[in-house]
Amino acid sequence: MSAIKQARLRGEGFRFFDYDLDSSDTVSADTMTDALVDWCRVTIAQSRRPFGIDNFDLVVGGCRDGDQPRKSSFRGLRPMYLYGAEGVAVIRKAVSESIATSATSGCHLSAALFPWGDVASRALQNS
């Protein structure tokens, strides 16, 4: 477990999602959330799960041009979280809060996903 925590602290194994909109785009937070959740589902499906380690961490952040970035962090999620209405609603709220502002400028949404199983698999191979 120590090797996995050290890899996480070094930033190894993270996967990244970026979604940029300019001021002419009229994409809603719901559309952005759907794109993010779909990406998370595909990413987790492609991840290794040695010994059933399927947990992942997710950080969602975003901002409108000129605003301070906002972020929400989720730790120790399970893949089923991405399929339940409650989990998607929590992610939708994080996306909405990350890009909420009265400004009409563009916005940027980013996410970092850390699949614990991928790093555990690498750690087991190197031991």
C-alpha cells in the first residue's frame, strides 16, 4: 500500500479530462456532466483491478474566464457510483458549482481521475 500511496503523491497514474468552451458555446452544465461521466466510465472500464481493487479518486474543477477556479474532490469511489442517479447528481452539482458564475465568457472544466487498481497493478509487477 505504501508504494501505491507514494505513486499517487508523485502524480503517477492520473488520467485527465479537459472540456473548453468559448463564449459562443451554449453547452449546459448537464451536457458537460454527461461528457465527464461518460469519460469516467470508459476510463474506469479500461483500468486494471488486481485483487478487486476498483476504487478511484476524482477531482473536478473548473472556472469561467477571469474567475477563480473551483474544485470538488471525491475519494474512494466505486465504479457503480458512476451509474447510480445519486452519484451522477453529486458530480453534476460539482460541475455546476465549478462553472457557476454570472459571466458570459467561456469556461473550462477539468477532471483528474486516479484508478487505484492501475497503480496497484504496477506496484505488484515491480515488487
